[in-house]
Amino acid sequence: MMGARSARSSLVFPIDVVIVNYRTAALVVECLESIEQERRSAVGAGLRVVVVDNASGDGSADALQAAIEARRWHWVTLLRSPANGGFGAGCNMGIGHVLRDRRARAVWLLNPDTRVMPGAVEALATFLAATPRAGVVGTALLLADGTPWPYAFRFPTVLGELERGMRWGPASRLLARHAVARTMDGRATQADWVSGASVAVRREALEQGLRFDEGYFLYYEETDFCRSAQALGWQCWYAPHPVVLHIAGQSTGVTGQQANARRVPGYWFASRHRYFRKNHGWTYALAADCAWIAGHLVHLSKKALGRASGEDPPRLLSDFCRHVLPLPGRRRAGG
């Protein structure tokens, strides 16, 4: 046992972290504090962090710089983006900074509303070192109350959109192979894509030109990113042992406990449409739109009959149709 611990502690697999901030400075500081704890381990000792402030405009960048200086976090670099180009643009800026030297063998993208749990750095480095074809690795996530969130994902399809719109038990069972979300069983598993809240990307993939498509402002960019990685020949994995706590939806409100209390923002619909159009073409994108609408109409009918429960965001169907359906004189969302 001592020999095994010694072997793990001698692992050399440098990882740099990129965090994109938009008006969540306090959350970023808490995330950095959790990383500071990990830096005390042998594997995590060389961990460095790049924080990209996405033109927050609320004093976040100054607050972060003050916190970095006050705590003497020499291992944290703050970059100030001149404009908020979205999550992918911020990640690309941080990735570009990391790649300017030859040290880091992977870039670990973390949301501001995450906390790195003890041992996560070593577990992630060990997995990457042992799985050389893993170009993208998503970690296990915990909800804010510590409940496991054990999901990886399939690429969206027409039948997957039908299942997502219906949310009806018998149909979901019938279409289970097409449902986007996959429940993980605690084993390392290949997946189509993983959550962008905590995902590591191997340096070699980035050196091949793998980047986020900055045409996505927010949402679906990690789905598209993982598809691009696989097109380059890399595998995408869900790794259960690196664990990260994720307080979902703090920046956007689209996810999290209060998500259904507010309308879905336009950029979500634009990103969804961009994903289908870019990867499958206009005809397939329209079919996916129609499949979701048909499924959602079934869901609404069941709710009207008292046979379905759950709350939807306000005006979900009308907003969906307004943003994605091509009507005369209207520019298609994400076009």
C-alpha cells in the first residue's frame, strides 16, 4: 500500500485550470480556495490557474485582482477580456494563454460555481496519464447539497428531441437509447459529450487546433466541442473519481433549482439551433424543432388532463417557436 501511494505521489502530469468569470467574483474566489487546498498535494503542487474576466463591468476583475494579491496567489493569472464573447470565447482566451508555454499537459476548464473536492487533481491526472486517447474528460459532479449528479450525454438527435419534449415515462423508456442524458454507474465510461462545468482537455488535442466555436454565446458549445474532438480522433470520457461540487446555474439562471421560474433566454435557443444546423444541416435542424414541438404538445396535453406534473419555464412553447421557426421576414435564430 505504501508503494502504491508513493507511485501515485510521484506522478508528473501538470494541469492548468481555466475559469471564465462573468459577474461571479465571490464564487471564483471560493473556487480558487478549493484549488489552493489541492495544491498542497504532490500532484497538485504545480497547479496553475488562469481566470478570464469576460468584461463583467461590475468591478469583478478589480475584486479578483485584489483577492489574488491579498492572498499572494502567485499561481493565479487574471486576464481581462475586452468584450463578453460568451463562455467559449473566454475559454479560448484562457487556453491560448496556457499554451504559450510547454508545461501543462492538460487544461482543466472549471465553472466559477464549482469547488474542487479533495483528491480530484490526483485522480484526474492519473486518469489522463492512463488513458492516452482521452482527449476530453468530464469529472463526476456533486450538487450543492452533496448529492451525486452522475450524468454524461449522447449527442442530440431528432428522436432525442422528441423524448425531451414529451417527458412521458412510456415514451422515454421506448426512446431510452436516444435520450440525451445518460446515468453513469460509477465506472469510467466513454460518452458523446460531458458537462462543461468541469472538463479537462489534453494538450495534444488543443495543439491540433481544437477550440470552442465562438459562434455559441452560451450552451451547446461543450456539445459541439466534444464532437469536434472526436472528429480529430480523440475519445471523450466520463471519469468518476475526480469529483467537483457544482452549484448549478449561478451565472445564467437557465439551470439550477430556480430555472423554471424564469423564461429561457434567447441565446439558449440560438445555440441549440446553431448546433443542429452546423452539424446536421437545415433540414435536420427543422426536423429536430418539429420533434420537440410535437413532444411538448403531448406533454402539455397530459398536464391539462392532470396526468403530468412539473413546472415549465414561462412561455416556453411560444418562445421556442418564436426563436427557431422560420417565418417570413424573420432572421432565423443562430443563423
